[in-house]
Amino acid sequence: MNRISINKQINKNIIFLLFTLLSLTATAQDEGKRITIQNKNSSLKEAFVQIELQTGYSVAYELSALDVKKQLSLSFKNLSIDKALSQILKGTRYTYKITGYHIIITSPDKQQPSAKEKTQKLTQTIRGIVIDSKTNMPIEFVTVRITGSGSLGATTDSLGRFRIDHVPVGRCNLQASFVGYNASILNEIPVTSSKEVYLEIPLDENVHSLDEVVIHPEVRKDKPLNTMAITGGRMISMEEAGRFANGFDDPARLTTAFAGVAGSVGTNAIAIRGNSPQFTQWRLEGVEIPNPTHFADVSGLGGGFLSALSTQVVGNSDFYNGAFPAEYSNALSGVFDMHIRNGNNQKYEHTFQLGIMGIDLASEGPLSKKQGSSYIFNYRFSTTSLATGNDINMKYQDLAFKLNFPTKRAGTFSLWGIGLIDRNKPEAEEREKWETQADRQSGEINLDKAAAGVTHKYLINADTYIRSSLAATYSQDHTIANQQTEDDRIVPVGDIRNSKWDVVFNSYLNKKFSPNHVNRTGITLTGLKYDLDYKVSPYFGLDIPMEQISKGNGESAVLSAYSSSVINLSNRLTASLGLTAQYFTLNKNWSVEPRAAIKWSFLPKHSLAAAYGLHSRREKLDYYFVERTVNGKTESNKYLDFAKAHHFGLTYDWNINPYMHLKIEPYYQYLFRIPVEENSSFSIINHQDFYLERILKNKGVGKNYGIDITLEQYMKDGFYYMITASLFKSRYKGGDNIWRNTRLDKNYLLNVLAGKEWMVGRLKQNVLSLNGRIYFQGGDRYTPVDRKQSMIEHDIVFDETKAYSEKFSPTINGDISFSYRINKKKVSHEFAIKLLNVGMRTGMHFYEYNEKTNKIKKVDGTGLIPNISYKIYF
């Protein structure tokens, strides 16, 4: 026997001896605990209290499932814990388990599924990990069970992991509970035959001293994943993005059903509480990234055609629409905080999808089953790229991936990335079809974006962990536009070149100082490298050559830091206090911003929250390099300050029952130092073109106020619905110091969204799903056409002295989706039809200058976005 084998054998013997000693010690401790109860009229609850008093053990049970008032006839003396518990629980059909100094009362085990049932009914495995929500430490000995299933359940191991086999396909409810923590319920988890379910379940520590330990399950669906946020946000479920009629597998489109969020047809740009879509920030794996949508900003700032963050790889994430925590900076209206989920580290799983919108291929699986490392990726490209040549308009492709490497002592490393390639090559119409200047335009749009990084998470001890990321983001835009003239000349009217690299390092330390106080403190260092060259014609309709409107190259940096604490002030009162600061080296501007929130749970199912935050945002980089000659003097935007906003919000939450939730949110936002053009109605608040040619000053203000209402029934028995309503007002003051309505002052929004699933087929294992959404919203504001100037310039010119004085018609429209999923033993098939804007009425219109007739034409906006797809999971 060699030296290694001898050492292994010695180690095995030592472990066996230690285990034996620990077992004997535990047995001796249990044998030393004797219980006496001589009270023939004792309740079950009183018996548990006697056990706690006489032994020092704590007894945990599910209050809603156990009749603790049941009267017992007990009379025994000096019995061991095991014998005493056997007598106490006799006739209740409940069992117990002793873990350390905790006695956990659990529901009765029913018979395991028979071999025949297992062969007939398709089942799947649910795996996962249970962690402390504040420290991210795994929790062992947690009871995880499928409610209403009898014996389907498991207990987490020393690493917080659990595994439940033989879960029937369909939907199930799962509950996780442990002594000292608030139990958590996950409702209507989709279980399919072809894909394991992996869950990360955070539990909130019960920090309050009680006379007895009882379990009060809570549904976490409405809460942000980030435990430092106590109000102002909600979780975005990727399962909902694929299921909701308006989701279209796109998290941005999904949010348009939320209260206070308005969308538009043809783009996934969203306006949060009257704010511009460009005021919203996108984050991936804790790093701010460029807008990750195809053809972003082309049809309006802040939006694009379709998100590159596929629901195949993105996990549940957070969406903020109010006074968000100090961790988030450089945003005025909202934040998408997205995460790529880890791949399955035990089993290979693949997905292929063919549809009108594109072809997808996704795969995940273990890199090393022994070490628990995994990969996941999704690649997608437009189907038009396969079917046509280089003369087609829109082509796109994207890739997202994540590699996850847990280690025993050095923490967990992950390598992640996302990339987009967009191409569009419009051609001019034939001469005989020319009517507008757009008909004689040709051009080319080349957009590339990428973000990639390495993230490291290390648990320092049971109360502290550190998370760090080093990432790089890249965006490149080269847009060319040419116009043909009547005398066969080619006039370049647009040439925009924009390339930008950001290198980002961020790190935060999360520390639980006590059960009542958790702090997160972090820094972000961002290095900017850019090369910008914007040339655009000032008068397209007159075939005027291009002018230089913005040009710059070089390097600068943004430094930011924050600290945020969540403090439990009392049994029902929780506060969040934070401070964030940032400094922009390009123009030496800086900002310090306080954030605060308080939440009062005045009744078990009711709570009130109030939040305040000062928020700021820097402008798009090309805005700073705009130079113009004004009154014989060269001026630029280089020294534009941060635009800022005060957010005030109240939230009333009522968890009517475990499946139904009501939320009412009045709010007020005051924006100031907004860039505006002097002596003009122009303000960045309303800007939607992908370039800027004006000289701006930080003299503008704005205000948004209103109330949002949400009534949501989570899926129950295959049925769900959500009703949201918003009443609001959005106003601004431009460089002419006149108060006006903003472009996005719709005044009201109403959404009714619902869906139903049926288990169908011979064994009720296939899923038929029908989902719909009806929405009613006020129209956007618009500026009337200056007809006289339009005739002079042969192009549409707006009368800015009457900015946004007109309003589009209200919109009544709807979305619908239908899917049918066939579950086989190791494969499943899904057929889906999804339609956006089925009414084809946007309520909007636009104007064109007809060069043939020399007239201005009004054109109604319509649009239907369909997607028919087939998906196979294997």
C-alpha cells in the first residue's frame, strides 16, 4: 500500500471515530434530558412549552397546519425526549425530527409513488440551494417540501443544497422552513419533463424574540431579490416574460403591464411615470451596460426592437421604478438589474427554437460534476439572414453566456458575457415611386455591442461576504445616409461614427453586524475610452451637405461609492438608509445623494412604506462634444452638470391572501438641473432622436406626480390575472421658462392581463396555455407642424413655440398569446403564437412632406407584431 492510500485509510478511520464520538455525545445529551408532564387537560401548545422549559430545546411547527389547541390527556414522569414526543404526537399523524437543539414538527409522510405510477406519470427533479437572504450563507437542515404532496420533500445538507425527485409535471407549490427564519413559499413552479428545476431560495431571519417558534409562510413574489431594497421595486420573473401576452420573451416589454409604465408599439422603450425612456439604466451582473436591445435608440432613445437578453439564460431579476437604494446611481427613473442564471451542474439540457423572429439555440450543463462547475449559453440570429441576401433590411444576432466555477476555499468565480450585431441596409425606391425625401434615401446601419466580465464572490465568514467584478463594455455605431437628387447626384446627409469602451471595476462588502443591522458598502471605478464623429445635414429636404455637430476622442473616468444599511427598528418597523456619490473627471462634476426608506408592518398582512431619494444622471457621451457658433462665439456642452431628481413615494401593501396582492403607490418627482436650450422650449426630457445638435444649459426643471394601483392574483389552479391603473401628470419647463406638458404626459394607463393553463392529454401531462392583455392609455403629446417653414425646407418642421400642445388619440389595444406544450419522457415540444397590438390601432400619427404634390400628409400609425414559433427541449 502506498503512502497516499495509507493516509486515506487513516483519514477514514479518524472521521469514523469522530462521528462515533459525536453520536455518543448527542445520545448522552438526549438521554440526560428528562421530561415530566402530569396534567391530564393539557393542550398541544402547552406540551411544547413544557418541553422547551425542561430541556432547553426549541420546538418549531407550521401554525397553519397544526391544531395546537387540541386537548391531550398526558401523565408521565422522567421520560426521554423521544418517548415524550411519541406520546404527545400520538394520534396527530405528525412526526418530528431533532436537529441540534431544535425539534422540528413535520407533516405526515404518505406512501411514495408506486413503481407503476412512476412509469406511467412523467416526473422531474427539483434541486436548489437555500441561503440566508442577508449574508448569502447556505442554511443546513432546512425543510423543503412540495405542499399538498405528502412525502415529496427534502432537508438541505451542510452546503444548503436539496433535491426532490419524482415531482409530477405541471405546476407545484414549494415551501422552505427552518427554525429562526420566516418560511418562504414559491407558488406555481412550472415543472416539465425535459428540464430540471433549479431554485435559489433566500430566507429572511426572524430577528424577533418570541415565547415560541412558529412558522409563518410568506410569498416573496412581489419583493425585489436585492434584500437592501425594502420598497420601490419588484422582481421580474423570466417565466412570466415568456408567459404573459405582452412579454414576448422580453423583460422590457413585460414591464409595460406594470403600474406606471407605458410602452409603445414597434419598440420596447418604456416611460416610467412620465419620464423619458433614456432615463432608465440597464445592469447585468451588477455592471451598468449599454442598452442590450437590437437596433437600440434608432426609433427612439432608450428602446429598441427586441432584447438580446433571452429568457433562456436570464434568471429572475429586479425592476425599480421609484426611490431605489444607494447601490444604484446614474439613473433618474428606473433600473433593470438583470442576472444570467447558472447552468445545470449535474445534467446536460438543450433548447432549439425556430420562429418568425429568429432561430435560437441554448445549451447548459456541467463542466465538472465533481466540482459543481457549469456553463450556459444562448445564440440567436434572425431568420431573414438565412432566407435572403445582403439586400434585406434588418439582420441581427446575439450571444449570451455564463461559466460558473465554485471552489472549496477561494469562493465562486463566474465568467459571463453578451454580444449583439445589428445590420440594416435600406435602399432608395425607384425614381417613379419618389414622394418623400425618405423614398430617395439609401444608407447603412451597423451596430455592435458587447459586455463581458469576471465576477468573484467570497464568503468571509457567517456574517460577511465580498462580491467583486471586473468587466468591459463596448458599443459601436456607424450609420450612413445618402440622398439621390433629381439631377442624379448622391448627397451624403448623415455619417455617424461612435465607438466607446468602458472598463468597470466594482466591489462591495456585505456585513451583518447583528440580526437587526445589515450594511452594504461598495465602490465602482469606470474608465471611458471613446472616439466620436457625428456629421448630419441641417436640412434633409433641401439636400444640404452635412455639418460637423459633435466630435471628440480621448479618455475619462467616473468614480462612485455608496453605503447602505437596512435596520430593523422594532418588531414591525424596518428602515433603509444610504448615501451614494459620484465624480465625473471629464468636466469635474460631482454629486452626493442621500437615500432613505421606512416600512411599517402595522398588521400581519398590511404594510405602509415611505421612501425618498436624490438621483442623478450624466448625459450620453456625444452630447458633451457638441460645438456650435452662437452669436459669433463657439460654445460647447462639455461642462453640462448631472441632471437630478428628488423622488418621494408612499406604498401601501395588502397581501389579501397567499395568492392575491394589492399595492397602492402615490408618488412625486421633482427634476432639476435638466439640460435645456436657452430661449427655447427644448428639454432633454422630451428628446428622442439618436443624435443632438443643440447647445444646452442646466436650467430646466420638471415634475411628475400621480398614483399607481396594482391588483394581482398570482397563478392558482392554472389561472392568474393582474389589473393595473395609473393616473399621473408630467410637466416640464424649458429654456424659455414656460411650464408645458411633456411628450409622455399620457395622464392615465389601464391594463387588464390574464391567463389560464390547462393540463390536457391522456395522463394530463401536456400544457395548453392562453394569455391575453387589454390596455387603455392616453395618447402622447406632440408638437404641431409649422406648415410655412415646412414648405420652405421641403421637410417636416415643428412649431416649437407650441411644444407638446397637441395630444394623440387614446389607445385601446391588446396582445394575445397561445401555446401548447407536449411533455415526453426526456423531451418536450412547444408550439406558440404570440401577437402584439392585435387591434393595429396605435392612436398615433405622423406627418410627411410630399415632394411631388408639395403638400403635408398625415399618416396614421398602425402595426401588428407577430411571432409563430416551435421550440424543442431535450
